[in-house]
Amino acid sequence: MDFSYLLVLAAVLILSPFALAAASKQDKKTKTKVRLVFLFFIISQLVLGFLNWENFESGRSGISLAISYPGSLLWLFFVISAVQVLLVLLNTRFTTLYAAILNFVNTVVLFAGLLRLSSSLGFQVVSFASIGAVFLCLAGNVVSLILINRDKNIIKKYPFKI
């Protein structure tokens, strides 16, 4: 029996208080660090696109699969990620908000793109790079929410003491 989901649950429970503590801090230094982490996650997704996404042993990169199968909409994931990088680098309140919104859209696009690509190829498109891109996109959702949070009292709403 595989209990890896318990590890994910434990990690979420352990990291949640730290994420809430970072979200409650509204100083410029903390927001800059969180913005850099968010930017790192997005750039890492793009870099992973140049690695093998077809299977665990060998295969085509995510970019080449997106180009070869435009109907999968996987190319949209890379376009949105590039736009997000530009928005985060502009570093205004509204561009950061749009980058956060686009990250949630990009999560759906990535999942849909991988599913459509898998059905086009006739086998599951799974590799360490594609799994890494999925987890970076999901983690980017959390980091973007921390970044756009404006509630200084969010920590008081958490049921456990930090």
C-alpha cells in the first residue's frame, strides 16, 4: 500500500503555519522575498519545459511536445508562464495580482494540456520534469496567495498557535 499521500499531508500541515506567518507580514523585505520565490517557481517551470516530459527514460521535451501537438494546448502553459515572468518583473500591485490569477489559470491549463496530450499519444505523459512542473505550479498558487495577501491579522484566523 502506498502511503506517499500521508507525506504530502504531513508537509502541508507542517508548512502551513510558516506560510501564514509569511502572509501576515506586510513589510517590503518579506514581500520582496516572496516575490522572488514566486518568480523562481515560474522560471523553473519554464526551464523544466526543456527537459524530457514524455516518459521517465527518454523522450521529447515539454516544449517540443507542445509544438508537435498544438491541439493539446500545452503551448498555452508556456506562453502564460512567460507572461507571468514579465508581470512579476514589472513589480506593481496590479501586475502581481494578474500574475497570481494567471498562475491559477495556468494550473488548469497544465492539467488539461497534459491530459489532452496523453490522449493524443495513447499513453500517459509522465516524467520527473512534468511532475516537477505540476508541483511548481501548485506551489506557485500558494506563494502567489501569500504575495497578494493584504490581511495583517490572517494568523489570528488560524486555529493553531505558531
